[in-house]
Amino acid sequence: MAGAPGDARMLAYRVLRYAPNLVRDEWVNIGVLLFDPRSGERRLRMLEETAEFARVRRLHPQADEALLRALRDDLENRFEQFSRGTSEGPRSGEGEGPRSGAGAGWQLLLAKWDETLSNALQLAPQKGLIGTDLDAEMERLYADHVALQTPAPRVGAPGSRAMLRNYCSQVFRQAQVWSQLEKSVRVADFTFQGDPMRIDYRYRVNGIQGYVQTLSVTRSPADAKLLAYTAERIAGKSARGTQFAAVTDVELEPKNERHRFVGDTLQAAGIQPVPLEHFAVWVNELKPSLRM
């Protein structure tokens, strides 16, 4: 296509909707599935912010929040089962090649989802786009279709975790280490089945697993306790060692009682606080050690 970058490819996406009352035909967008129909490479992002769930409850007071929180893991388990069941793909000389086979499988899987997902959960009609980076396109689609629409914050206003993640993602991309990171890492394997929490980023350095989590001290200082507990569980089940960093929206001031609580909680769990304004420097210091 004229004007498209040389490495651009055709991608497809489906918006996931929650419609608890089919009679009223009202729904709210709760996630986005983005994929390459040829290769099968995919990205899935669902509601995760407290404010996002609060919006769903405002629109649908009887919303099943437990169902919504468990939905992402359920869908990803279906992905994994599908991948294991079709991992061999067509053999050489037997029908289409692996890339075409993956694309055909995607269509079959999505068609099955249209039939088997709960009536309250629906996949919107498939749409296409041209892009080069699935992660970047996912960020844009999620912001357009699902994320809370808020006015531009005033100068100095504290940021949400979504705003912090957006900045961190830009820094990682500019440092050219984006492809070396895992994103939105499920922690249920380290804590308990059904745990909805996810760590924003994971990387490997010198054989050690590193984790980076955004933390809005101004809005949700109690999240420090949740992160500390999770970090201790992950460290306890990691044989080769771990390191953790918490990217905070403000620099922790010892004289501030709330900041001191957050700092002490993180320190006790071995988590390094990294103020957002220092994050780019922190990434540049980390970059030489990342496994290529």
C-alpha cells in the first residue's frame, strides 16, 4: 500500500464487549484482541485499573466483576490450549505452509469463540489496520476503545498507573530494549490460582529475572503492600534470584508520612523505588546488562 512502511503488515483486531442485559442491547468495551492473521502473533489487553471497573459498575450496577477479572486468564488459557493442539501445523508439501495454516487456525478459533463465549461476553466484528508494532498498536487501540476518556490533566497532577505505564513504554522503546521485555506478566504462577494481578514488565539480566511495576503513590499508596507481598512470593519461587523496581509517580520524601510508608514497605521487600523523572536514567544504566 502506498505510503506504508516497508515492514508494515496487515493486522486485525476484535473489541471485546460486556453486555449483561441482552434485551436492552447495551454494552461496554472491556478489552481488545489484536493479531496477525498470517502468523498468529497476538496481543490481548483487558480491564485492569480500579477506575475502569468502577466505570463498568456505573453503567451496569449488576456487573459480575469476578467474571470480568477472571476473563483474561480464561481467554489466554484458550489461546494456549489452541496453540498446543495445533503446534505441529501442516507438514511440508501437505496443504498450505505454516504461516497460512496459523492464519486459518485463527479464523477457526475466533469463529468458535463467537459461538461459545457467554452471551454477556461478545466479540465485536473484526476490523483491520496496517501497522509494524503490535505493542504500539495495542496501546493505541486500547486507548481509543476501552481506556477511560479523561481531560488532559493540569500541570503537576498525579498520574494513574496507565499514564505511568505509557511513559515507561516510551522510554523502553527509545532505549531500543522494548523487544527484550515481557509485558503484563501474570503472577498467579507465583501466588495463587485466580490472582488477577499482573506485573507491567519483566526482563532477564545476568540470568536473573527483573520486574518493573508502576506505582501511583499519590493515588494508591496501599498498592505498595500488594506489590511487596507479590515480590516476596516471586522471589521465594525463583531459583536464580530476582530484582524488583517500582516506578513511582513522585519522588519519595522521608518527611511525608505516606511516602515513608511506601518507602519502608518497598525496602522491606527488596524493591527499588524509581521516581518517574529518573526512570530514563535508570533504563540507560540497565540497558548494557540486558540479555540480547
